[in-house]
Amino acid sequence: QVQLVESGGGLVQPGGSLRLSCAASGITFNTYVMGWYRQAPGQQRELVATITRGGKTNYADSVKGRFSISRDNAKNTVSLQMNSLKPEDTAVYYCNANMPGYITYNFWGQGTQVTVSS
């Protein structure tokens, strides 16, 4: 039914770049706010970035100026371009779809690992 599938994670050196992608199916994509969250081992999940149907974006302070979120409503995809990566960015990154005002309509992908290390 509802599926959010992330891809693009991997191992990268500090200062490097990585691009994550999320393909959504089973939802009316253009009615959802899309987002990226991340969770490091032993830490709570935190918001990284969100984007509305109209393209309004929001970023965590820790990634402003380094990460960029975008969406393609025609292809039901959302991406996260990550530049100037730091070891602190190491985490499992999750794609999220949320319909504002509806607690039930909140979906997650399986996650993709991003490791930043020299």
C-alpha cells in the first residue's frame, strides 16, 4: 500500500557530499508535506528538513547552508542534497510523509545509513 523507499546513503569523508532520494507510492503525493529525519544510535530521531507542496522549506539549524531539500510532484519523489558533511551527520536518514492536521496520515520509509568518517 503506502511505501516510502530511500536510497543514496553510504560512506563519505568529512567535507564530502551525498544525495538521498525517496520514492513514494500509495499516497496522493501532492497533498503531503515531505521531510527528512535522522537518528543516530542511542539518540532520538530529529527533523532535518521539510518541504511543502508549494516548495516552502524548513531546515534544522545544524544543517542550514549545507543541506537542500527538493521535491518532484510529477514523479512522487523527494531528495536531500547534503554538502560539507560532518561526522556529526552520521545517522540513519528517514523519509517522511505527513498530512497536516491528520495524525493517522503520517508515514515513514525504512531508512538509509549515512556514515561520515575519515
